[in-house]
Amino acid sequence: MSPPPLDIKSVRVAKEFKHEAQLFRARFSPCGKYFAAVGVDRLVHVWNIETGDRKSFNGHKSWISSMTFGDSNNSLYTADYQGVIHCWNYLAEANTRPRWSIPSAARDNIRALAIAGNGRFLLSAGDDAVIKVWDTKSGKPVAQLPGHRECVFSLAVHPDGGHLVSGDLLGSIRKWAIGKWAPAGELDAGALHTRKENFIADVGGVRSLAFSQDGKQLAAGGFRDAKSNAFCPGTPAVLVFDWGSGKQKHELRLKAKSDGPINGLCFLEDGSLAGYGEHLHSATEMAFWTPPTNSPAHALAGHSAYDLDLHPDGRRLLAPVYVSGGTSGNGAQKRHREKYSPNATVLRIYNLFPDPVEKQTES
């Protein structure tokens, strides 16, 4: 059966899965029957999309910051704030132990994971600014790719499988040849980085990366023109590069009031681009652009989200949406200082097609 026609202006919430803790990352499985999500409760959660059943795996001792599914063998890879990586069989029974683990994959937070080489390689990157390459079957080290000067937020593999890109805090996007594990160029996304004289730290960075399905465009999400390095408000932006020339072609913006980075990007099969950002204390939007038009062609209001993923069928999106516990962060409420109120999550699946029209039968 062919999929329904893609229509970004028909986007709507199709299913919701509530969770009592804040989750940062969410991904569909390659088979499309499940999705997984991870975050502050240190558990790896896997939901059955149709039944809503959930199972969890316990192995991390700190917040889980990144995850990715493997291309085969029912593998799911997760990484945490202490530099630990686990490989799971996501179809196993709940609380089954990891297939293998890397106890010291990095000295600090691992912010991004990706799969390359037809499923042979797991790529990891984070606060130590070095990309690591691992064998997906054993977890053994394969290569290291130094070159970034600051922490790496994002990774993406070109559709042809030949190149990897990595985006860092300073707005540098490095290109790497997969297999040779050698530098292959650099793109300038410096507009997504801010460091003013009165700042005590760098702000911004390339928070998300996505290739168009034909591989001709690369989108980099983040925010520009940060006003401070306290709550770090800025202007959400997406830079779109021509892959062949490496030159920036477009800069995309949101319509809604929003002051955080674009955390998730997905190119759709018609060439449009979906992105989701965040806004402190308030709602933002999931936006859809059709470059070269810089403003969204369509948008759906919603609260902040920290990730965005496209279903294998190309007709559904998944986002872990932030639900405030009553404060701007996990903690006690002003009126009830003795009561701890953690933030929560609603995992939303969005359909990118019109509601089916029921056929009317003649009486």
C-alpha cells in the first residue's frame, strides 16, 4: 500500500505518550513499530506505537544525553553525561542487560551518536571535542577524529554514506571521509555562535544537523545573536548550505516568539524542512520551511522540544515535548518549597497527511 500524500499544512498530533520525567532524545526504530526515548531518569524506554506498551532498560548511572538505533540486529545505542555507551537489544525483555558497554568512551557528556558504514560504525561526540569511531558489534575502538576546538553538539551522515559532518559550539561544521577517517573540509556556521565582551562563556553552537534526502543541502540549526549567557536568549535560526560548494544559501527563521535554539531538523521527501525549537517559560512552534523562502510555510504551536525524528514511512514526526513541573527547571515550587516538582514529557507523534475521508454510502 502506498503512503498517503505528504501535506505539511495538514500536520496534526496523532498520538501522545505521557512520561513522568523529562526526556531529551526520541527516535523511531528502523522497523517503524517502536520508538525509544531517554533523559533524566537514567532509563532507556521503548514504546510500541500501536499498543502504547512501554518497557524500560536500566544500566546508566547518570542522565542519558544521546541515542541512536542501529541499522540491523535490533540494536539501540545510548550514551550519558559520564561518557558511558551501552548497546541494547531493544526487542529484548525489560531490564535485560546491555549487549556490550564502553565504560569510558569520553571523559564527559556525550552529546551525539550516529551510525555509519552500512551499520558497521558507531560515531560518538561531545564535550571533549573529539569524534570517536566504534565497532557496532563489539564496541571496540576504530578511530578518533580530533580537530574541533570546542564541544560537539551534532552529527549527521550524508545519504551517500561517504561523509560525516559534525557541528560544534563555535559554529564550525567539519566534514570527514568515512572509512578513511580523514578531514574533508569545513563549513562556516559561525552565525550560530555568540561571545560578547561581557560574556563569561561561549553561547550557541550547531545544535542540529540534517541532510536533504538527495544530499544536495545541509541544514544546521541553532540560534544567533544571544543577548546574555545566563538563560541565553537569542534568535532561533537555521542555516542551509549547498553541499557541493559549501556555501550558505539561506537563513531560515521562526514566526513565533521564541528565544532558544532549533534542536531538531528533518528534511522531508518533497524538499521541505521541519524544525522544532524551544522558548523559556512559554510556547514555541514546530515549523516547516520550503527554501528559498525564509519564513515558515506552515507552523504548529507547541511547547519546547529537544529533538525531532522522521518515521521510516516519511509521513510521521516524533518530538519529546517539555511539560513544566511549575518552575523553569526541575525543583521546588515557590509556594511549596518542600515539594519537589520535576518536569515531565509528552512524546508526540505527528501525522503529515490529511485525515482520511470516509466514503459516503448511498442509502
